[in-house]
Amino acid sequence: MKIGIRGGNVVSSDGVMKTDIIIDGEKIAKIGENLCANEEEIDEIIDAKDTYVMPGLIDAHTHFDLFVAGTDTCDDFYSGTRAAVAGGTTSIIDFANHYRGENLHEVKANWDKRAEKGCSCDYSYHMSIADWNEEISKECQDMMDEGITTFKCYMTYPDNMLDDETLFKVLKRLKEIGGITGVHCENAGMIDALREEYSKDERLGKISSHYLTRPAAAEAEAINRLLHLAEVADTPVIDVHLSCEEGLEEIRAARSRGQKVYVETCPHYLCLDNSVLDTDDFEGAKYICSPPLRTKHDNDVLWDAIRDGEIQTISTDHCSFTWEQRLMGKGDFKKIPGGLAGVELRGPLMYSEGVDKGRISIEKMCEVCSTNPAKLYGMYPQKGIIAEGSDADIIIINPNKKQVLSAETQVSRCDYSNYEGKEITGVIEKVFLRGQLVAEEGRVVKENQGKFIKRGKYSL
Ligand code: URP
Ligand code: ZN
Ligand code: ZN
């Protein structure tokens, strides 16, 4: 099948060029002016005049089919990847969760089984490490050989966290084999002590207790510790889901020492703030995630940091729970399962709140949502760029249309929206995954076309 995309504004991280694209099968075959007029045997021509044509977005932080806090996330690979393509994301990297006692091959097999339920976008996993021994250390190389070249460590959560000694050993081992890890940075001891204190009185039933027991200082301290561990291990590292200015200051300090630090943030740390948690009713439970939502000032600081190149990637940390699941924590803030549904909304929000509002350029959106994730996670130039020979993962954004976000129209199984009723500018009209049209205007038109991506080493 040969498809022509005519006259769109083709976006890369370096610029925008009005031109034509020819897709042949799964790949981008040609890019150039007037190609659609001259090319023979085109099966279909799409008029992309006055639209942005961008490489398919990559979400490098999802949790599909994760058993956590006594329940399973409501989105699995089937519904989660359908939601992904509906919102312009053509590749996701999920966190394969290491339950202690398992070896890494078992973790991978476990996640392969989940993905077999059907994937509507291309996918890979980061291998999480919750335990450390000789066998796991050796298996890190096996994972690299299988194309799982990035890892995940937690500095909080009792079932996942690594102590400093273990984290340091992991960092050294990954340096040896050319891997890299993302790290969830929050100081577990401080948070546990605060949670105990807040559980002794009426604060136990308050939603605000979630963010008050996870202060920005807890995140900043853990980032500081991680970066000093990485300094001595002499390895780059990724701080995932940065939420606050205090954490960013620690990253700036490490960079001024000469360290290489990659930083991810998420749309909810840009578009939402903790005022939604200051409610007397239980509504705020819809916004529980860790690190918690911060202040409007932090939103602004993070937008500026994206614009200035201090933040390299935007992912969603999609970890969705229905309203009924959130109710498990009524009366005890510690029992509310944490995480937000975001995989479907990252493209629309980054365009509307970022590009349309003038906070970032369209090139920057392309860089942080597609090109940089492809480079950092070893998929470039197969993904993350519109170039001859690359996968034909392409989205077409109409900047002149508007839409209203609502649970009623979303594809995710989550039964509410953190952005209910919000009018946004820009509609992702078409989504191509390796040359196939898989979504149109937020609806999936062809499902289960996703394939596992065998990734290389990081190159950002
Ligand atoms: O609250 C969140 N973010 N849940 C997902 C797990 C994590 O911490 O990334
Ligand atoms: Zn996390
Ligand atoms: Zn996460």
C-alpha cells in the first residue's frame, strides 16, 4: 500500500517544512515537494494542508495491567494501547514489574503474556529491579541482548524500593553493560514517618494528607542522593516524573558538577496542581499520584525547563484506576491506589497547553514527545523522526479544530477524566502506525497492530 501525505507542515525537532511524504508499506519512502503529484501508483492521497505532520509520539512511561495496592490497573495492554493510539502515541514503553523472588526472565515472560492480550501500538518494556543478586546481575545482560535496554529502580514503595547500597551496585552494573535506569525518587523514610503521624488523627480521612506526607523535599532529597550515587558510579541516569522546582535544583547542581542527567516530566505536573486535593469530599481521590501534584508555581517552572532544554522527555506515567477502585481508600488516604490515566491525552494536552498557549514551540513538542524518547530509549531513527527509511509512524494534527475532554468520549477504561469539560485546541486527525491508519479524531479504526520493539542502547 502506497500513501501520499500532501502539503503538510512536517515537523522535526529542528524545524518545520511544508512538503509531501510517500509511505510505502511500513516505511517512509520519500520526502519532498510535489511528490504526490508526480509519484506513480499511489493508492491514497491525504491532503494535509494547514496541519502539522509529526512523528508518532512515544510514551516511555506506562503501567498497564499492573497489580498494585491490592488491585489491578483498569487499563491493560489491550485498552491502554488503544487509548495510546487514539491520542497519537504509536509506541509505548511499559514498566515490567519485578515482584521479589522472580528472576528477570520470569518478569519478561509475565509481561509478554500481558502484551499478548493485544497491542494497538508498538511496545517495549523497561525492566524493573526490586531485588539484587548474582543471577539478576547476569540477567541484566540477557535483557540487553533481548532489546530491553533500560531499567527502572524505585527509592520508595516497600515492595519495590532498593536501599542505597543496592541502587549503587545496580548503577555500576548497568554502566558496565551500557544500560541506563530511570529512577522514582522520593525519600521513603520521611514519607513513612509522615504517613504514620497523619494516620493518628482526622487527617487519616483527608485527601490533602497524600501530598502533605510526600513533600517536595522528599523528592529533592532522593534526587540529590541518586545523583551523588550516579556521580560516584560514573554513569548517566534518568529522573522519571520530576514534579517540582526543588528537584530541578538538584538536577542543575549535578549538571554543574559535569554529570549527565536525563529528566522526564508528565502532563499532570504541567497542567494540574494540588488545589484539587484540598477538598472535603472524596473527589480529590481522582488526582492521587506519586510524586503528588505540586503548585501552580511548579507547573510554570517545569514548562520553562522544557522550553530551556532542562527536561528531555514528556511521558505520562499512565496508571489508571476506576472510581470504584479509588473508593478503596475512603477513610484512609494511604489505601487510595495511586496514578493517573494520561496516555490518551499527552498529545492533545501538549499541543493545546504547550504549543497553542505559546509555552513551547511545535519543534519542542516533537523533541520531548517523540525524538528524544526515541533516542534515549534506543529506538532512533526507526522511530522519533519523519525520515526516509524510518517507520511510517505519523500523526496529523489539525491546529484549527477544538475539542472538549470528557470521560464519555475517552478510550481508556478509566470512568472519569482529570480534565472533564476542558476545551482544548487542536485535534489529532489521523494516526499511522507503520503505514496503517489506526486512529482518526480520537477513535481507534484498526486495533491490535502493535509489535514488540527490540531496542538498542541509549543515544541521547
Ligand atoms: O502514582 C503513581 N505514579 N503510580 C505509578 C507508579 C509510579 O510511581 O510510577
Ligand atoms: Zn514512579
Ligand atoms: Zn510510573
